[in-house]
Amino acid sequence: MRAHRDAKKIALLAAFCCVAPTSAQRAIAPIDLTGYWVSVVTEDWRWRMLTPPKGDASGVPLNIEGRKAADAWDEAHDLKSGDTCRAFGAAGVMREPTRLHITWTDDRTLRVDLDAGAQTRTIHFASAALHPPVPTLQGSSRASWENGGLKVTTTSMLPGYLRKNGVPYSDSAVLTEYFDAVPRQPNGDDWLVVSSIVDDPRYLTEPFVTSTHFKREADGRGWHPTPCSTRRKLDR
């Protein structure tokens, strides 16, 4: 009987050890990502603020197939077929001139709303394997705290654009992001740096790496979500 009780205790402890780390992610967060953030475009202005000319893929390590896809981009076809949101998938939307609204859905799930394209990314902390998700524009994102910041790995993305002029990524792409907070500046500003790495065996010869800067805002007065179908018309 005692052996049975001891075995039960061991099983409970083992279960606790497996569950506790994922259920406490909000409490152990090394940085506070919540609130409103606005992107500050200090580089790649001509590719981020406007829709670049067709075929302009400077700086993106496209292979031959990727180059052909970029050269074949047809904006009118996207508008007609309802594919106007392909530049607002997970691998491209963070490079849009946008605002973020980051909140905790629960103790192990972060929600990132973007006013560019009126998109929502859901980021899960979970150690257990999940069933393969159905591909979506924002994909399936898994997170962990690493080196004082947040690491996010996103898979199961629908094909999309790295840039608004049809520079492609495929459904085989994997997006790895690092969210790092910059120490508060003397003037009181808080900054967030999101470093992104896109690996795509179909369209890229090597990882596509970018770094995007966001500044914390006091409130949501500048928050104006614009659906991606409308946004594309404004960018032209």
C-alpha cells in the first residue's frame, strides 16, 4: 500500500514538473512586452513605406525559382483573386509600418495585434507536441524565453510575400524571431528590437535576416487597424 502511495506521489511530481514551466510563463517573463508599440522605420525605407517596383528584390537572397516568382508578380491579379493579404503574413507583416498591441491571452499565450492589415498573431508557450496545425496566414508560433528575451518559431504558414511587391516565401518557410528589449533610454523611451530570420528551402539561397525597431507608446490613441485589402490600395 505504501509503495503504491509513493508511486502515486512520484507520478504527480513528474506531471507537475512537466506542466509548471509552461503554465508560469507570464510570471517568469524577463521583459514586459505588453502595451502599444509603433515601428520606427530607420532602414529599408523604400521597401517598407511604399510598394517597390516589380522585380526589386535587392537584399533578399532569392534563388532562381524565387527570382522567377518575384518577376512574375501581378498586383492586378492579386486584387482580382482576393490575395491582397499575402504581404501581411507572419514572415512579412512585422516589416510593415505598423503598430503592435501585445497582450497576454492567458498565462502561456501572447497575442500580438497589428494595425497594418488588421492581423493577429497568437504565440504559444508549450512543451508538449501539438497536432500539425492547418496552414494559415500567420502560421503556428511557439515561444520560449531565451537570454533575457523572447524567441518565437513560426511554421505552417501559407505562402506569402517578404515585401509588398511579390518577393515570395513558400509554405515550407520557417520564421525565427528574437524579441529583445533595449534598456530604457535617458529620456524615458522604451525600445523593442525584433530580429527575424526566414529560412525557405524553396525560394532562398540562405536565410533572410532583418532587424525591426519599435518604440513603446503611452496608449492606443494612434491605433487604427486597416484591413489588408484597404491597406494595399493606400500603399500604391
